[in-house]
Amino acid sequence: MYRKGQEVKALKKQIIPSSILKKDVVEVINEKLLPYLGILADNQPEIYADTYAKITHYIDLINQKIRTRRSKATAEEEVTSEAE
């Protein structure tokens, strides 16, 4: 049992938290991938323009959902505080 416990502890130390990974991935996408695809879409639009447009559209949709959720949460907080 002790050895199994030590193996589990060793595995836990090697796992990187998802919040750190998320920050790294978002940074790479925003600072490297999107600018690179933008340049490729400008220079070779027949190959990359559609891909670039789909990716930016998808990112815009996600950001819109995030803003909507944040505004709903703020509105609900205001209604709750007024009711009290």
C-alpha cells in the first residue's frame, strides 16, 4: 500500500495544472499563431484565407459567449441586491 501511495504522489507531482497550460496555449495562439496565419492569408489567400477566417470567427463567437455570461452574472447580482 505504501509503494502504491508513493507512485500516486509521484504522478501527481508531474501533472501541470490546467490553468497554467491554458495561459500558455492562449498566449501562443494570440501572439504567434494568429499573426502568422494572418500573414499567410494575406500572401496566399487561396490556401489560408478560409482557415484564418474560420478560426477568427470561432474565437469571436467564444468571446461573445463569455461577455454575455459576464453581463448576465452582473445583472443577476444587481437584481439580487435590489430585492434585499
